[in-house]
Amino acid sequence: MTRATSVRAVLAIAVLAVSGWLVATRPPNLGLDLRGGTQIVLETRDGQLAKAGSKTTDEALEVLRRRVDQLGVSEPSLARSGERRIIVELPGVTDPDEAVEVLGRTAQLTFHPVLGQGDPAAVPDTDPSASASAGAGASAGASASASAGASPSATPSASPSANPSASPSANPSASASAPAAPNPDGSQTLLTEDGGEALLLGPATIDGALIEDARAAIGQLGERTIDIEFRGRGPDAWQDLTGKAACSPAGDPTRRVAIVLDGKIISSPQVNPDIACNVGITGGTTSITGQFSAEEAQDLALLIRAGGLPVPVEVIEQRIVGPSLGAAAIDASAQAAVLGIIATILFIIAVYRLVGGLAALALVSYGLISYAALLAIGATLTLPGLAGFVLAIGMAVDANVLVFERAREEYAEGKKSLAGSMTIGFGRAWSAIIDSNITTLLAAGLLFFLAAGPVQGFGVTLSIGVVASMFTALVVTRVLTDLALRRGFIKRRPKVSGLAGIGFVRRWLEEKGPNLMARRRLWMGISAGLVVLALAGIVVRDINWGVEFTGGRLVEYSTTNPVSVDAAREAVGETGLDRAVVNTSGNDNISVRSGSFDDDAEDRVRAALSELGGGVELVRDETIGPSLGTELRNKALIALGVALLVQLAYLAIRFRWQWALATVLALAHDVILLVGAFAWFGRPVDGVFLAAVLTVIGYSVNDTVVVFDRIRELVRNPLKRQFADLANLGCLQTVPRTVNTGLGALFVLVALAVLGRDSLVDFAVALLIGIIAGTYSSVFLAAPLAIVFESRPGGLVQKLAVRASATPRVRAARPRAATGRTARNKASARKG
């Protein structure tokens, strides 16, 4: 064993040991569709600066989404119901009290002028133990007049549940409440942070919408502070507010500015004497200073940074909901995943024999490492996410196949041993592996930093999958093959290794030698026709947007006799709502949510459930808004656009801009075909479909990069003089890799499509269409487009022609793997 192999072996053992420990000791964080969780219904109330309505409720929904994301609750579902209600579903949270704690306070941060001393009797009664006030005197360009009050991480004040029967486990004291209503003129009386003084405050002049950022920091005297930066008209409003306060004499209450969080004064500083009347504090920043702990300061800064709600919200209902997919669907999908993985492993062993078996062990290691990484970061595992994870295991074979095909080429020359060929195979496959994975990582990173919600979560999962697949292929597989191929038994029986022959597909291509690029206009014409057909489907049939994008209807029923959720799902599916989300709540009611839920469908559902449960009673019937909010969708589109531009720039640097443009056009071709196919089939375009599209984008770019990497190698050491011939040869040489990798993924997808349930069938079908389109476009569209672009003046077609005319004419050579082999390899090829 060489020193390099020993280092790799130690690293692999260490990573696998840590991964095994994480899997054994940390339970998975399952999503709402697998485990269930908590549903919270919030209702917006009129605030001081805005009235509750559909617009302000949508704004509050986006603020809550950002806050839940920052607080670490993965894959939440938030949707507007009616005009003023927000339904929040938190996966894995089974304690309603805990759920409200996760949502936190309303975080309405406002800045008020102090009008004078107030009457303590006018202060509204609140429960001090549930106070949302934060400890603090404050520094607003001035010294604080008081210090420490209640903890800033305390729970909001009480609000009774509006529907106690629907939430028997709810703790009313944990509900978020709106601040007390102000007087008719907008003024209100509140206590200072130490509770010893009542101040009469004027209407708020600055609210949370004008806050750009909030950060926990350490002041000059070592105290904890929250540094606040204003935006928009915030700096001018802050200067005006402090300028008016500065006109009052020192010691007068009206020289103070009150900072109010959720109806509690958290600080009331006096403006410093050096601030002139009507001049105010400039700079657009201020600080809240107080006796915070480090955690309290971080929490308060997070809430302020995530955004104050434009209007107050009240928790009117809390309930525990069951998983949105039944046990039968989960079991069927798990069986499909296992069968697909087994088929993939058997296939790779059949094709690559010993090294294929070692690659199968590496794939198992990949699954362990990826799963452990998801557990380590606390990611939420949803059923579509698990399906994508299983699919990634099938696609992780790609790096191994690239190495094995390169090693076969080297061994076919007859100049290297099995171990030496494998070493060279790793070296020659490195550029293709690194380029394809870096382009994918760039997209994944941008999705994480620029997107939000499930798209951001997909970026995390994708990044983990890419890194884990590279580690297992370049470390685990290499250690195993280095140890195995140096054994005397394998050296004497090279056919056992799986590297002694170039494979059936490669032999057939060598014998036939098809010139695919000679018909490039035909392939581009076929692609153009398919794109037109797909666009026609989008125009004629329209896209069937799912409930996540369009919203829909939520109806809840109470049955006379208990009905199992699986039976209810089957009954609802038979009424025509096969994609409806059917759930049970903590009081055994049945809820049905769907985008295409008209009155006729509701009558059919009611009749079906009545037959099952011996009669039903309608509990509620609400129209709900889309759970993929406007901000989330916009961020996803921006992230995808930026990711494509960055990929284009990277590929232009690593290859040529002509090839980068061809790659992006081929990618657009694949996505359009996928969307068009779903439009023609009438299948819903929902969150699951979005995950499928993101997976197809990664696969398509990866496939095209591998083809262009081989063409680049041939251009640097041309075996033929024409660029079209080199492009054709590069495509032919990568066909075995494309076929073997594609089949490995298709085994899993076919199993999911045939045996899976519910939305996973559409997920599998979408990926089948996307992978087939991506495999086709990488050879029959991207390469022909590169030839067309390189035919322009200054392109490779012209440069290679000039180089050919400047060198002596020689007979064109065949590719290395296709040249004459030794007698030993000829014999083994004939036997094969």
C-alpha cells in the first residue's frame, strides 16, 4: 500500500466512522408529509400604521416566512386563508406551545415621540410573565434614562384561543397578542422598561418596515447592544423625530424617544444635549443598549432583522396534524427506492464486475455520508426530498463510470497494468469530474444564498450530494480499487476486474463509426420541432399550476364514526381530486386541500366521506392563498437566472464562450420540453415539479460538460483535422459513460413511477422526461450548436483548418482506445 493510498484510507475510515455515529445517535427531522407536525392559524388585526387586509396579510406572511427560516424550521408551509388569516404548518413540531415559541413575537418595533407623563391607570392590563418586553435602556445618540426590564426572549402576552374545541392542547397563554389599541388621536400610555413610570406616547413615526438591518454587538463599555440601521425614509424620519425631541429642555419627558416592541417600551432615551433643536441625529443608525445575555441579544436582533409585522397577528387556532402522505404511500415509495437501488447496483456490477462491486460499496458509503450530513445540519427530510436523495445515489455512479471508462481505454493500449490503468483513469477523468461538479455547486450555492424556502433547501441537499459523491468516487472508490487491483489473483485474471474489455457499446461504435455530426442540421431541426411542440402545449393547454402556486380551497369535516386517513385519501382520490392533500387533525377531523375544488367536487367529497364515516358535518370551508409566496417565487427565479449566468461565465472560462452558450441553450431546451410535456399531459406544476426541474438542470449541465470535456481534450491533441470530426469523436467516446450513468438513474425512476404513490409518480415521470431530454441534448443539440458557433470567423473551425494547412498531411489516427491492441486484448475482446 502506497503512502497516498494509506492517507486516503485513513480519511475514508474517519469520515465513515463519524457518519455512522451521526446516523446512530441523531434522529431524522422528518417533514410534515412523513411525520406530521403543528398547524397554527393566525389572524391579522388593525395596527397603528396599517389596517388588516389582503395586502398587509400577504406582507405579514412573507415576514413570518423569513423569520421561520432564520429560526431554523426547515420546509415550513405558510399560506393566506381568506383575507386576514395565515395558516402555518411546521413539520416535526408536535407541541403547539413549542410551535408558538418557534414563531416568536409579532416583533412590531416602532419609534414614538414622548408627549409627556402618562396616567398609570391608563396603562392596559397585561400579564407580566408573558411580557414581550426587552431589557434595556437605550442609546439613540443619547444616554438611556433607565435600564433593564424583562427578558427580551420572553413570550408574547396572552390571547385566548378563538376556537378552543379545535385546539384542546393549546396553551392560550402562549398565543401572540396584538398591542393595546391606542386612543382615538393615536396616542397611548405605556410603562417604561423598569415599570416605574408611565409615558404618554404619540403615534409611531417609524416602524419595522424602515429597518434595513439589526445586529447584536458589544458596546464600548462591554454592554450588549442591538445596532439598528434604517432604510428608505427611515434616516430622515429618525432625524426629524430626534430633532423635535431636542427642542425640549433637558430632563423634560418630551425630550425622550420611546422605542416600543410589541406594545412594551424597551427603551426611552433622552436626546443628548449636544443635539440641536430641529436638527436631530443624522447617519440613519441607532442602538438599543441593555442588560441582554448574548443569546437574548442575538434573538432580538434576529426578530428585528427578519422584519416587524406590518400589522399585529393573533393566534386563533393551534392543532397537531398528521402526515400528509399515508403509510401505504410511504411504504410503496420506500419499496420502489430499495428495488431501484438494488437494480442499479446489479447493473454496475454486471458491466464493471469487480470494480463495479467496489463502486457499489462506494455508493453505499455515499448514501451514509450524505444522510449523515443532512442529520448534522438538521435538515428536514420530506418525501420528495428523500426521493431526490435516492435518485442522487443512482446518479452518483457517474464519477465512477467516468474513471472506469478511462481506465478501460488505458488498459486497452496494453502498456499499463490494471492498477496503473486505474491510476491514469482517475487522473484523466479529473477534469471532467471537477468541471461538472463545480458548475453544479455554483448553481447550488446561489440557490442557497439567493432563494428561500424549499428552493433554498434544495440547494443545501444538492451541495451535500455533490461533495459526498466526489469524496466517495475520488477517495473511497480509489482506496478500494488500489487495494484490489494489486492482488496477484486479479493480476492473473484481468477479466475479473472489469477493465480488460472496452465493453459492448464501445466495440459497436468502433465497428460502425457513425458520423452523428454530419447530420447536425437534422438533430437541431428535431430539437426545434420538439420545442415548438412543447410551447404549443403551454399555449393551447396552459400550465396546470398546483395549489402551491395558485392557492385553492381547504374544507374540514367531522365524521360521525372515526375514519382512518388512508381510507379518507382513497375515497377523496376516487372523487377526482387525486392530488388533494388529505389530513387528520388532533381532534380526528378530516381536512381536504386542493387547487381544483369547486362546489361539485366538494359535494362528491362530502358524500364519499359520509359513506365512510356514517355522516359528516362541515367544520370549516376556506379559500387559501398560495404557499409558495410571491417573494419566494421571485427569489427562486432570480436565483436560477443568476446561477445560469454564473455557470455560463465559468464554462466560458474553462472551455470557450461558444460551448458555454451551447450548454445553456441545451439546458433551456430540456426545461421547455419538460414543462411542455406536463402541459400536454395536464399534470400539475407544483412544488414537487419544481424540485424535479432543479434536478434536471443539474443533470443536463453535468452531462453536457462531460461531453465537452472530451471534445476539449481531442482539440488539444487533434486526431483529425476538422472540428466537426473531433466533436463527433468526443460524443462517441462518451456514449458508454452516458448510457451507463443514465441507466443507473432510470432504474430508480422507473421503480418510483411504477410502484410509487401520490406526487412521487409525477416526480419520477418528470425526471424521466428530463433525463432523457438531457441525454439527447448533450449529444444531438449542444455539440451541433458548438459546431455552428465555432464556424463563425475566428472560431475553431477556421483555426484548425489553418493549423492543418501548416502541417504535413498524415493519415488520420483512430482514437487511442480504438487502435490496435495487443494479442492478449484481441483475444479477450473476441471471447467477450
